[in-house]
Amino acid sequence: MKLIIIAVGHRMPAWVDEAFTDYAKRMPPDCPVELREIRPEPRTTGKTPAQMQALEAKRIEAALPASGLWIALDERGRDLTTLDLSRQMQQWRNDGRDVALIIGGPDGLDPDLKRRCTSMLRLSSMTLPHGMVRVLLAEQLYRSWSILANHPYHRGG
């Protein structure tokens, strides 16, 4: 199973790239994390947020695994604990398909794309910068794997 993080946005600060890469490198070969950056729609063209979401959705869809599970990150998604996420990860592994976790742009994800996703997850009730979401998601995926592997990284009860 491959975990594919599809994120609208590019040219993140160096600390974001460094932290994301650090967690991605820790993942085992049978559960790699891959980042696919999607070019955001320019916010200076006079297009409405809905138009920009739709254009970004087309680029996102081109990057999605055809037979994989599509998980949208959204403020209205399921709120999971880390242990819940590790259980979810085990279910994904049992399913055997690649999993795409989708991070939208500044205006969020296109509603039609969200409807076609397998599910929606929420990382936080707070609004987070997009770069921070990448790092937080990569860390939680690594932590979830460490729980499943009985690795000492996660020392929670």
C-alpha cells in the first residue's frame, strides 16, 4: 500500500519540505508516503472560489490513483484519535489499495470532488497553514504505522 498525499500548493518553506521528508523517509518500504503537489489556481484572475476549486479539482483528479481510496481532508470530516487513525491504516492495508489523502487549496476542495471521495477526515478543529498540514499528516501517518509495528516512537497508552 502506498500513501499518496495530494496537496494543492507549491514552493513551501524549507522547514516544511525538510520536516515532511524526514517523516516520509521513516516509513517502511511496504508503506511509503509520496507527496504529489498540485499547482494552485492563481488568485489574481478574477475567478470565483468555486471556479478555482473546480479547476484545481481537475488537476487533483489527474494525480489520483484510479483504483485507490480517496480521502479528503476537510473541516467537516471524521475526527480521529491517533489510535483510531492507526486502526484505519490497518484497514487500508488489509484492503490492499493505494490511499490518496487530499489537501485542498486556500479555498478548500471542490464539493463534487469531496462527494466522490471514499471518506473525509479532519486533522484539527483549528485552521492550519497548508504546509503545517503536510507535516502534521506525515507525522501522524508515521505514528500510526509505529503503533501497528509496535515501534517505540509512539509511547502513548
